[in-house]
Amino acid sequence: MELWYAPTSPFARKVRIATHELGLADRIRLVEVDPWTDVRLRTLNPLAKVPTLVLESGEVLYESGVLCEYLDSLTPEPHLFPAAGPQRWRALLLQGLADGASTVASRLFADERRPANQRAEAMLARFTQAIDAALRALESQALRTDSLTIGEVSVAALLGSLDFRWPERDWRAPCPRLAAWFQQLDARPSMRDTRHRLPAGN
């Protein structure tokens, strides 16, 4: 299988974390691309977004949640996506919150780099408020450090992205419980082996 990814993408990192947690990393060939300029990606994914997964059959899957659920289905005992019931809804809700915050953070990062006369200050404020509110909501959650679900994987990808994009901003002080959880999780091999970085050549 081929995973088309960008090393700055929290959604691509989410899938890469999942492959490690599921013991599937050695079955995945990584293809680093720039989704803004690599025309090959559009031939695979009409949205030209990462992550995009090309299966051995040639079939193509995209959207990080779909990719993670597919990969989970390849293991003898899937666990990232719990079976029907409260635990499943908890995992999916955490995934939705973290993915939504990651999307907002990506927009905020891009918009902050626009010339001042092209920025919408009200939107920047709204994005910042949304991220802060998401972090406060995650602070109240009892997040796992073992038997991770897709919820915890998504939260880890979000927090790693915040550290990568804004190392000078301290999200930890107002969220000590979340910070302690992330410190423990960030030491896992799946996190160490998938660190965000600038694209090759930068």
C-alpha cells in the first residue's frame, strides 16, 4: 500500500500514527507530496488532499477517518474503532472534535501568513476561540494512554500539530491534565516515528 502524505499535515500524521499503533507501518510505502503543486495527487484524489491511500488492488481511499477505519479492519482484533455502543460514540466524538480543531488550526495558520490587508481579523479571532474551546473540552476528557481509540490518535495529531506550527504558544498552562496526557503519549514509538517536519528540500 502507498500512503501519499505531507509531513506538515495533522491528518496525514493521524493515519501514520494509526499504522504504527496497528502494527502495519511496514506494509505502507510513504509517498511525500506537496498537495498544492503535485498534479499526480489529483489523479488519485479529486480533492488533491492528503492523506490518500492507494491499496494493493489499485483502489484509492481518502479522508483520514476512512483510512484509519480501513486500516483497523486489517488487524485480527480491531480496536481503534470500538464496536457499537457508548465507547464507539465517545471515540468518534473525540475524533470529530480533534479533526475539526485541526481544520480550524490549518486555516488559522494559513490566514495569519496573509498580508495584513488581506486578513479578516474577525475570522482569525473566531478560529482562535474555536481552538481554545476545543482544548478546554479535551481537558475535561478522560483520555487513554493504552488501548488507544481513534479519538486519542486524533487528539495526539492535533496537539502535535499545534506544537509544530506555534511552538511559542503555550496551550499547556490552561490545560494541565491534557498536557500531562500528551507528555506521556508523545513518548510512544508511534509518535516519535511520525514527527511533523518541514517538507524535504525546505
